[in-house]
Amino acid sequence: MSSSPGILDGDEYQIKIDLEEDCSLQLQTQSYQRLFDMKKGASQTMEVHMGKRSSFCYLPHPSVPHKSSDFVATNNIYLSEGCSLTLGEVLTCGRKLNGEEFAFTKYQNLAKIFLNGRLVVKENLLIIPSKINVKSIGQLEGFTHQASLIYIKETIIVNELIAEINDRLSVEENICFGVSALPVNGVIVRLLGYKAEQLYNCLQSLNNLFSLKQLV
């Protein structure tokens, strides 16, 4: 459990995790991650090295960027043979009820996933509201919250899993989603919506689906 009241201006978090063979870790946060008003900016770097057949799951609570916050997160994850990875995030538009919808300066979350030392997946979420019209076509198109989820495991049948994900998410109201196969044996899910809790619960529901798959 990683607990934090939020990220302040000038903070630099560094997380390093080493998983031995056949180990399993689920890293959790305690509450919504607030990114407070900033002048210089803040950052977080996480590096995860996974031994053979290890499992790592990181689905943090939604991030809430306050007005003028500037935050960059970098995740470098190194997988070995037989590993299982679940990595997700939920980003809100900020404190909407306080009139701070997309009032932050910058938000970036960069994930690089390596398999046996080779870069196989690179996911880069970058939003600079002053330079990008988040409501335009090809961006959020009127939605205020977004989420993504990456799942990698050698033994899953990707086409079957995509169908099950579509079935599970299709019952949700007021969201838009898509599921794609990765270059390696895995999937990426993207969601758009209006409520952080709903998107977060969607990720948790999909993680439960993945966990059941791992027991088979």
C-alpha cells in the first residue's frame, strides 16, 4: 500500500521494484491522487524488474490535477519469460465543481514496457490544455475523464479476451471505449467518460476478469 495526501510542487518520487521468480505483487494507492498548484512542477519515476513467471499489478486511484499543476510520470517495466503485467491509470479533468476543468498546466504519463530487454510497448499520455483543444475531434470530444489499461500475459488467447472485455464494458452507460491487441501477447483498453469512480471501477472489473484467466 502506497499512501499519499497528494503531490506538491517540486516533489520527485522514485520507486524501484524488483520481483523474484514466481513472485506476485499488487501495488495499491489509498485514495485519489491530487496534484496541487505548482510553479516548478513535480515528477514520479517507477522502475520495475520482473523475474521469470512473476506478476505485477498497478491500478492507482484516479489522478486529480489542480489548477496550474505540472506533472510527469515515467514507468519503465522490464518483463522476463512468463510474466503477467496489469498496468492502468485514470485521469480526471481536475476539480470540475471548483471551476477547474482542464485548468492544469501539463500532465504526462509515459510507460515503456520491455520484454527480455527489447522495447515492445510504449504508451504516452500527454495533455497540455493551453496548447491542445481537449474537446476537439481526435481528443476527448466532450468527455472529461479518461482511462487506459494494459494487460500482458503469454498464455491468454487475445481474441477471446477482447470479446469478453467488450461484453463486460458494453453494459456501462455514458462511456466510450476501445480494445486493441498489443504487438506482444496482450491487450490495451482505452475508456472515456464523465465520472472517475465509474472508470476506476471498470478497470477493477477488468482486473478481476484477468485474475480469473490466470487461475485457468
